[in-house]
Amino acid sequence: MSRYVSKQTSLLIPTLREAPAEAEARSHQLLLRAGFIRQLAAGIYSYLPLGWRVLRRIEAIVREEMDQAGFQELHLPAMQPAELWERSGRYGAYGAELIRLQDRHEREFVLGPTHEEVITALAAAEVNTYRKLPLRLYQIQTKFRDERRPRFGLLRGREFLMKDAYSFDRSWEELDRTYQAVRDAYRRIFTRCGLKFSMVEAEAGAIGGEGETHEFMAPAEIGEDTVVSCPACGYAANLEKAAAAAVERSPEEAERQAPAIEKVSTPNTRTIDEVSAFLGVLPSHILKTMIYMADGKPVAALVRGDHEVNENKLAAAMGCGELELADPQDVLKVTGAPHGYAGPVGLDIPVYLDRDAVLYGGAVAGAGEEHAHVRNVVPFRDYQPAQIGDYRNAQEGDRCPNCGEALHFAKGIEIGHVFKLGTKYSSVLDAGYTDEAGREQTMIMGCYGIGISRLLSAVAEQSLAEQGMCWPLGIAPYPVHLIPVSAKDPDQAAVVDRIVTELARQSVECLVDDREERAGVKFKDADLIGLPFRVVVGKRAGEGIVEWTDRRTGGRTEVAWQEAARMITEICSASRETL
């Protein structure tokens, strides 16, 4: 057989009739049932031959587009000295997801979840003049993160395959050009992989940086991210970043003088819903007081009772490195009241007031003592905000901050992320260069990631068919599934040989199901595996007639085997030409 033909009897494709109980998402279930992956431990997977073929095709697309964007491929160590992470300030800040270890000499290392420190140290050692800039580098490598709760198969794992790229430029203007080149390359990559996607504004998270950052999102119901978008003007952002137009207030509301503050008894009413029902006020007229520890110091965040605090916005406003909810003991110590009864009146810690919680007409808030609330609370009269700003999550019913139209909310899978790092890493790791005038300058950096193994799940999630999957042609493990109904029938065997010979002559790969199985078993497995084209060689093989199916469109017809081979080669040839 030609190298373009693979026989199913020779391949490891262990299909399952039922999905394992731990598989929640349908794409995860089908990748397991179709024999693409197997779980070794929580969040750690083996890629079987079909899954690995898809990953290699994705990698090939990524390499082509990154090379075209002017990046050079290299390979960096997964095991990194902890000293580098200490110098960058991320060794402690990264948190429990960073896998730490010691060698036999008790030297500390980490398993890289990302490679900003390593690549910056390399650039600092090898680049010292403007003549070597800009420099654009990338790798495709296994990454490690000790996720608290691995889930949805490859979407949130502890070991995963990633393409990470880094750029070193002389100026922000030069970085802007690099950033745009990568965004354009990402659009081509995801299009070639057959994905529906959008680019949205995002938060930098643990990577950090001094400039803008964007995520590429693939819409999917199992997505752990929420994409907020405006169909009218095109505004789009991750929920962590998304803004909404400020709530409009009537002039009468703004000018209305609130009555004096009044304490009321509210026994056993801790939640917003309980307070709302007990006092007969809307949640929007209640202040929710959340106590946080910002770099170890207590602060309060105030939002309306029907809103939720956006911790990313809050941390950015305070400029803190670590923000977490205070535990019940700290809440009691800081406010004098148990959780549920804290309020802003009398607090001697910084109070960050969300702009939509500026209720001059008076609001209900915790009284700072158990079983009591206060009415008619007004900012600046009854408490002093340290700062007023946008500190809440956008939500259904909100309006676009740009055009005022209704915002749309949808779940998405993050498949790529691009960052303008600026000098966050280059300044602390001494990545500098001498400019044309002989002056010492600091390199301006960007970094750009794509979750390669995550793409496998994202594409599978968007490629679900009635009984299995239908892979996009550009990354399918094989384009064609050739199924003789009876492996022992000489007429069928002869037609199969003619088809595979013609396809091989046109450099088209195919998978031949040569197993001695019932036709129903073969068809069910073929549905699970999900190749774009299927040719069934059955009872009309003696006439040279086969059943041709284009699973992308659902079209099915009986044609001469020559016609089936011609259509397949034409479609595959056209697909290669458009790449």
C-alpha cells in the first residue's frame, strides 16, 4: 500500500460504544469514544494516532503562518530555574498553578506554564544592538499548570501543547506593527482550522504587561469565558474586561435630597434577596459591600445589589498584585459585623464605589452590626469613597459603552491570546540594547499564545454531527474514509484498490476500513471518527458504482468510483490552493 493509504486493521483506533462517566462535554466524550485521546490522570492525556494527526496538521498551519509573519522557530527548556521567576516577581505571584520542584542538589525549578522569563533571559544574553532588532521567536511545546479543577478534557488540563511567540522591538510603534502582524496571522490560522471565532478585548491576567491585550474566542456552550459583544457597532470583550454604558439617572433622582440615615432591624437577613423581601426595596437600591484583601490590606468594594464585583477591574484600579475576598474573621474584624451585615458607614478602610451604585436618593446598606441595616445611605454625606469608577461585571440588559445598543452575551473558548508586554520583563531581566546614538535602551516586548491541544477540543465542539463529528478538511486526520462493506468480496476489494491508487496518484490520503466487521459497526465507527468524505463500496461494486458522501454538506449519492475519486481530488486540490 502507498504511504497515502492507512488500513484500519493496522492502526490504534480504540473506539468506545459509551463515553466514560467523567466526560462532561460532548466534544470530550466523542474524542474519547472515537479513539483520539485517552486520560492518564486528571488533566493529563495521551494523544492516540488520530488525535496526533490532527494536532500535527494544526501545528503545520501554525508554523506556516508564524513563519510568514516573520517569526523564527526555536525550542526552549520546559524545566526552568526558579531564580528567573523570582527576578521577574512571578514566583510567588503566579500562585498554586505553578508546579515547583527541586533537583538532587536542592536547587529550585519550575515546570514552565509559559516562557516569558526564559525567552527574555535569552534575548538579554544574545542581543545587544539595535541592528539585531526587531526579533521575533516562537516555539510549540508542552506546558504545565497545576489546575485546581481540570475539566472538559483538553480545554482545561494540567499538561497541554501550546504555541507561544515573543517579539522584541525598539519602540512601541514597532511593537504595534508586530502586534498587528500576529493578529492577522491568528485570523488566518483559525480560519484554516475551520473555526468560527471573534477577537475581543481582554485582561492580561498572570502574564501582565503595559499595553493592550486581546483574546480570540471560539463560540461554544461549554466555554468557560463569557464574550460580551455589540452586534450594532462590533464592540467585543471578555466579561473580565467588558464595560457597559453607565446607568442613566433622571435629573430629579440626582437632585433629590435623601432623608436622614435610619437604622432598621433586619433579623436573619444576610443576602440581597432576603433584605429586598424583608424591607420591600428593589435589589438595585441596596448597596452590596464586599471586603477584600488587596496585597494583604483590607479594602471595600460597593456595587448595587443586582450587580457583581469585577475583581479584575477592581485590582487594576487599586494597582494591587493580589486581590482576594476577605475571610469571615477578617470581615468581622474590619467591619464589626459578620458577613451579610457589613456596610460603608463608619468604615476606616478605602472604599471603592462603583459608578452605578452612586445612589444620591439613598440606599439600603449593612449597618455594621448583626441583624441590622441602614436606610437612606448617601455617598459623601454618610461615607467617603476613596474612588468612584467602573468596578462591576456587565450583565444582561446593559447597553454598549460605544453606541448604546443592547449588549449580547455568549459563552466562548479562549483559543488564542496576544499581549503587549512593554518592558514588564525586559526591564527586570536586563534585556537592553544600544541604539543608533550609542544610548542604552530597554527592549519593548510582546507575547502571543495559541492553545494547540485546546484547538483540538474547540474544533471538535464546533464540528459535532448527529452521530459523531465532522472534521474540517484542513485538519482532518484523513480527508477520506473508504469503507468496503465486505472485506472478503473480490469485486469490492478491486474497486477499493482502484480508488486508493487514484487518490495516491493525486497525493490524497485515505483511511481504509479493512476490518472483518459488520457494516453497521463500520458505519458507527466512521461517524465517530468524522472524516469529511466517505466512500462506501458495497453490492454494486461489480458495476463500478459506490456511495459517495460529503459529510460537510450531508450530500449522499451513488456514482461511478472514478467520479467519486475525481470529486475528492478536486475538492482537496482546491482546498490546498486556498491555504
